[in-house]
Amino acid sequence: MHAYRIGNQDNPDSIQAVAANGGKQYLAILDNAKLVLMMGIVLSHYTMLKWNAQVSAPSALMENWLWNFPLAGFSFVSGALSKGPPNRSKLQSLVMRMLLPFLLYTLVFDASIMQWLKHEPFRVSYLSQQIKSAAPFPTWYLQSLIVWKLLAWSSHVLASGWSIPIWASFTSISLALFVVSSFFTMHIWSLDDGIAFLPCFAVGFLFPIEELIMLVPMTPQMAVAGCFSIVAWTLGGQYSPIRRRATKDLHEALLDRYGCVSALSWCEGMSSALIYVTVFMMLLVVSCPRQEYWFTKYGRDGAMYVYLLNLPALKLFMKALRGADPYQSNWKASPTSDSTEAIIVAFTLTVLLSSWPARWLFSPVIEPTKCLVRWRAKQSLAKGHM
């Protein structure tokens, strides 16, 4: 065990200030995992658009890798990277790196480009509606991430003020919100969607996954176990009892299925989220590469670009491919060829959208502060040469 515990919630820089060997390995494994998760998001959107398949994939072997799994994984990683109490720098980062990109993306893409693709005009009322609650558009995740981080920081304040463990305060807050969401709809700031994956964020925030990674060496035997785990999870897609998209609006889903809500109805949504995040942790530890490779940079630098841009890119791709509305055609060839095609498209689009030309082109919307810093540096350099 390393003397410096990067999972220590009382250390404000618990991840960034970790010892070099363990910290680099920890961050590399998360970056590699994000690449797989990004491909899962693109696969989910591609199957939805091409085959109008919001629940089933072209092959049952893809089921467990779509929708719930990548969203649970991203939520877990976000929690793992959010450890430590709040400070001025973190609050500023929350505004400039999450809130501002959300507003810019909503204006440029959701209210303008996406409306144009549907042959509808720009409307201020639609823009305000998207800002109020972005779901089901991808920006619901940015809204949720803001809420999750504020809840995590609030739990630090409560734990410090009441002299209780951080896990007790954050677990209590998360559980209370989840129970309430089973009795009431929360169509504001995408709370219905965010609360559905709040348990995944909580697990990443509280569980010392970095220590588990250090304790479990990546031996040849572990690599074999990882391969078997991937195969088992893939084959389980045909028989999984939770083969459906995430129950984001828990209250309405419960009413639709059972016609009523009981005191323990929230357990259904909670169990689904916890199953997915547990599987993700297991696969992360036993099968995810722990060193930096040529593909690591795509997960490190391009995760948010791929997540936000893949749906508009796929719609443009489908329109160019068919010359028609992408929601209309649902033709299929065979499960094998369709699955192969979907995986190739997902990997290609993930690499393209996370490449530096795409990041340079769309950084004014997705990373405006970094774009501004780069512009100021060029201006200063130009003045220095004058």
C-alpha cells in the first residue's frame, strides 16, 4: 500500500498530488476506460438512428455495452475525479468548464444546428426550454455533473460542520434524492436523468478504486481473467434481466409499469444503477490497460468532444448516406455484419471527434476558456515579435 492515499477525501488534491508511479497509472487507466465508454455512447446513438432501436441492438451481444453501461461508467469516472473538498479554483472551473460550455452548446447546437437538421427555425422559447431541462439531449449530462459536484461539495461542508464521515453525509443526500425521485417528477435541470445515475457517481466519489487498482497487479493470469470477464459480460447481453435503457424518469416509469409507487419502489432504479457500476468497476480493474498507449490520448483529451458532438455528426452522416431523414429507414443486413459496421463507425467517429483538428474547430464551444487562453498566448507572441 502506498503511503500517500489518493482516495483520501480529506486531501484537497488527493488525485493530482499522488505519487508519480501510482498516480500516472491511475489516470491512464481512467483515460483508457473513457475511450471504451465513448465508443459505447456512439454505438448507442448509431443503433438508435440507423435501426430506430432505442432498446435492442442489431445483435444481442452488444446489449450490455449500450446506454446504461457507458453512462454508468462515465458517472463513476466523474465521481472518482471529483474527490476532495471545494475551493475557489474548483468552483471557478465548474462555471467555466461546465456551465459555460453547456450554455454555448445549447445555443449553437441544440437550439440552432439540430433544429436546422429537423427543418425547424430557431426559437427563443425552445432555447429556454433546453436550458431549463436539457434531457433527452446529451447536455443533460453536463447539467447532472454540475448538480453531482455541488452535492459532493455540500456533503463535505456537512461532514465538516457535523463531524461525521463524508460517506455518511453524501450517501444520505443521494439516498434521499433517489427516494424522492420515485414519488415526484423533476423536469428541471435534468434532475430526472441525473438522479438515476447519482448512485454511480456516489460510488466513484466514495470508493477508493485507485487503491484497489494498485493492490491488484496486472499479471498474465489477471489478463486472462479480464478476457473471460469481457466475454462473459458480452454473452450476458442475451440473458440480462436489466436489458433496457436506463430508467431516467423513475416516477413516470414506475407508474407506467405498475400503476402505483410504493415505499420501496426506488429500489428498482437503484439496483439497476448499482449493478452496472459494479460490473464497470470489475472490468476496469481486471481488464482495462493501465499504461499510456497511442489511443490513451483520445480518452484523455477528447471525451467531452465525442460525447457532445457524436449525435449531430451521426445525423449528418446518416443524411449524407441516405439523402433522407435518418429516423425513417430501419433496414438490416445480418446481426454480424450490422454489428461489425456499427463498431467500425463508432471507433472511427470516436477517433475523428477526439483528434486535434476537431478539438481546435469546436473548442470555442466546448472548451471556451482553453480557446481563449490559446488566443491570448498567440496575441502576446505576436506583440513580442513586433
